[in-house]
Amino acid sequence: MRKLLLQLDSNRLPSVFDRVVAYDGGADEIMSYGSITPPDARDLIYGLIFTRGPKDLVNSAVFIGGADINVGEAILVAAQETLFGPFRVSLMLDSNGSNTTAVAAVRKIVQTIGDPKGKRAVVTAGTGPVGTRSAGLLASAGADVLITSRRGPDGERATRNIIARFGGKVSCTQMSEPSQAAAILEGAQILLNCGPAGVQMIPRAAWANRGIQVAVDLNAVPPLGIEGVETNDDGKVRDGVTVFGAIGVGGLKTKIHKRCIARLFETSGTVLDAEAIYDLAQSIG
């Protein structure tokens, strides 16, 4: 029986990237829908679950994507509420690649420094989808997390949401200029940049030889987010810091994404959100 993946994307045009990875992850056919809102999920999922008997639903699954993680989370809730009794399929949430990218970044950090419990972690531009997921995973692992935001109210709102979702110790600070980075990084062991493409957030002098143990930059577009970290860096030591660039993290992100797709078709009723994806990633190098 063919493995069918229902792609529910909140963007007008469903992600081509997500489609390609889904095929490479084992889906035989992908049914893609864009501009999805939470109320749309029910009837589309009904079409998926009522055309096959319960024992065959292991070959059907739902992938939720799009740029807006808040919409994605609401679609996931709607999808879970639609399923009942034996009529269950597996679900995965990865809006804007937020879960798989965050998991890959945090895995690189943990592989480098070990248990992050008690360590100070700074997540720059931590209010976006990847930033909030990364901060949440680090906080839930026991790190003392500080997120930055260009606008104070955005940071405060994101902090509340992260704590409500993941728990742990999270605070925020406003960082409007790169010149503020050195003071913000004082005492930190972990630096993770989730800033926008083509924007340098952290000057080299702010992190080099200043006690940072690991630095991860998820920006792949020059100028890179952390000055001195290269896109292809994958555990290279620069100025006393183990560093990872966007491509260095991206290879693991893609492996995780593919493994998650395969997992969707192994059992019915699996829900892959941040924590479950992180657990799954433990077996991936």
C-alpha cells in the first residue's frame, strides 16, 4: 500500500523543500494544500482517514508546515481533535522548519558540551519560530536561557510563551545593535544565533576567547550572523570556541527531518512535535 502524506501548509504555496524531504524520507505520494487555517484541517483529515480501514492507516500521515508557528500549533491541535477511536494517523509539526532546525542546533550544542544544565545560553533573535523552539529545548534541559529581541515587548511575550510551553528558566533582553552583544554574552557558555538572513548580530570581538564554549549560527546568507563563523563549519574550533554554521547544522537537520517522515509511517497515532523530534534525534549522529 502506498504511503500517503497530507501536507497542510499555512502559506499560500506549500513548501517545496518540505515536499522534497518528505519524498526522500519515504512518502510515496504527497497531497499538498496551502493557505490552511485550523478549521480547514478537519475535513481534509476526514478525507484521509475514512478512505482506508483502521489497520491500513499506518500508511497515511499528516505534515503541518508554513511560516507561522502559532498557526501551525493551532492546526496541530485541530488535527488531534479530529482523530478518534481507531481512526488515527501520525502527525508532524515543523512550521518554518522550526522543530527540526532547533533540534539539530541543540543536538550539536549538547554533543559539544554535554549536559547543558546550569549553563548560560544566549539565543539571539529568540522570538522567531526556530529561536523559541531552541530556547525551549535548552531551558527544558536545564540551561539558563536568555533570548534577545530588537523590541522589548516581543521578547517578553516570547519568554512567557516559551516558559508556558517548555518550562525552565528563560529571560529576555533587548538587543537593538551589535555593539550590545559583548555585554549580553558576558558569562555565557552557549551562543545560538537565530537572526534573520543577511544580518550580522554578533561581532567577532563579542564572542572570541571570552568563555563561550560553543557558538551556532543558523544564518546562511552573507553577512553571516556571527562574525568569524563560516557556513560550512561543523565543529571547527575558532578562537577557542567550537563553532557550527548553517550548513554544518543543516546536514543534521535534513537527516532528522527524513527520519521523522519515516517514523510517521511506522505506527499510527504518533505526534512529532519538538520534544518527540528531539528524542528521535538521539539516535542520529
